Amino acid sequence: MDFSDLLYSSTALFLDFDGTLVDIAEQPDEVAVPPGLVQTLGLLNDYLGGALAVISGRPIDQIDDFLRPLRLPAAGVHGAERRSAGGQMSLISAPVLDLVEQAARKLAAQHAGLLVETKRGSVALHYRQAPELDQACLAAMRAAVEESPGVTLLQGKMVVEAKPSGATKGNAIEAFLREPPFAGRTPLFVGDDITDEVGFACVQRLGGLGVKVGEGATVAWQRIATPQQLRDQLQEAATARTGKAVTP
């Protein structure tokens, strides 16, 4: 697959962050943004007239910190928060997550290697450093979510996360597509995780295309092997479309 063949001036480009634009790290705060990525995204954003958004499980302020000085349209916490191209913030009402956080912290206190991450509107329990605890994490979080109205459990790569029931990456993408400069464009969404499948289904239902990064079953119609391959192809596409070289 050549990404340049998928990008047109009429495209609305939606990109996941971890495992897609950047390689997954052992800890969420250890992610490294490779040289040239910010410039590449800036060039593509200019080419697309601002119709490029990051759709992530991370909070928007973390995305901004990683991609500084870029401040792209973005959806964070799986769509629980969204910033339009014009800078307007939209927030889904945050459910009560006390029981979920208590359950996650109790399990983390009993087992080394578990990490509890709290965000606005969600609680994530990471087990990347203790993969043998996957079922224990799932069971503890599921039991707490069942007692928490308005909360849905989401499973990702080495993480289980409780989030608002109405927050999905697909809903966030559809919201962008109702607004300028995204409205009327063909959507293209690139992601890597189970949490991105609803986004793939959304854009393909709307006449666009989903691209899965990495292995695993997917509803996406296209696939690319690694985040590095995606970055290379995005850079090549940016140079081809704008005539400007990306400097490391």
C-alpha cells in the first residue's frame, strides 16, 4: 500500500496516536516522537486545508504536548473530549468512576507491574509489564463497571479502560465530518488497536477507508505493517503533495 495513493486534497485524515503515529512504549509517558513527524503532520495539515485530526485514547493536552508546536483538531479519551478545527472544546458528561478507580487501585496495590491511569472521564488499568494478569484486570474492571451507570469497558493492547458509554472514536469522527473543514470530504482513518475498530467501521460506512497498522483481525480494508512504515509513507506523501522536504 502506498499512502500517497490514498491522500487527496478532498481527504479528511484521522490518525490514532499510540501504536500508529508513534511506537508503543512500556509506560504511556515514555513515548518518543520521532524526528520529522511533527513537520510531516504540519505539511499534511496545510495540504488538507486543516482537515487532519488526531483521534486518541489520550487526553488532548497530552497530544498537544507531544506534537508541540502543532495544535491540531483532536479527540481525546476515545471521544469523551473533542477540539474542533476552530478550537472549540466539546466534552461528554463524565460518569461517576469512584468504584472503578477503587477496584483498579486495589488490584494494582496487590501486584507489581500494574499501572492505573486516570483521565477526565475514564480510568485505565495497564498491564503491559504484567501480561499474565490480563484476566484478573479484566474481571476486576468489569465487575466495577457493571456497578457504574453510564460507563462502558473498553479493551485495548495490554489495557482495560472504563469510559463514558457515549464516547467512541467513531462518534468523534462523525462529529468532525459535520464541521468545516472536514465536512464533505472522504474520511480516511488510520489506527492500530481494538479501540480503533469502531472508527474503521464508521469511515467505511461513510464511503471512506480504514487502515489498520500491524497484525490482528480487523474490519479495516487496508493494512500497513508498522508505525515506522506509516511515518515513512506519510513523510513521502507530504513531500510529494507539497514539494517541501521534511528535515530530521
